Amino acid sequence: MTKPSLRPESGELVLEGELLILRVAELKEELLMSLESVDELLVNLVETADIDLSVMQLLCAARRAAVRMNKDLALVGQSSKVGESLRLAGFSGPGGCVRDCREKCLWSGTGGDGAAG
């Protein structure tokens, strides 16, 4: 799942397949291990076939954990299915939360067009 970056302080985590509640424990461990090893973690959802609310919440929690660790976690891409799921769950758009985040919500700027802000 993890694709290493050229810089040791930054890494990319490519999440593939269906990200559903059955994988939350596995994804949590992968996110925590990745955050411990880099200062900036880029989460790539381009190869993600589907995502459910439990994983969206996990990614929000991981973002807050990164901020508490003085690290950064950001989305660098998403599939159109992920964009649609985010929109339907109310996670996409310009607003988003700012709770416990340095600059903006993990989801601000995301939409159903396959691009992440």
C-alpha cells in the first residue's frame, strides 16, 4: 500500500480497492506507521474503488493526529467514485471543518471531479 517518496521527510500512501469498515483497523495501523516515519504524508485515493463513512472519519482523525504530532497529512488525488461518496456524505466542498487543523480541513476543496485540494 505504501509508495515511498524521494524525500525522507515526505511519503505517499496509495490506498487501493474498497475502503470499507472491514478495513478500518488495517488502515489505521498503516496510517499511524506512515505518520511515524515521515513529516508529511500524502494520501492518494486515485486507485480507490469505493470509500465509506468509517474510512472518511478515520482519515479526519489521522489528519488531527498529524497536526498534534506537528506533521501534515493531505490528499493528493481521488477517484471519481471517492469524490461522489465524499459529496454524498457532505465531506466535500469549500467549507469543511477547521477544528484542530493548522490551515484547512482535509476535505476542503474536494469534489466529485477526481481532484483533491
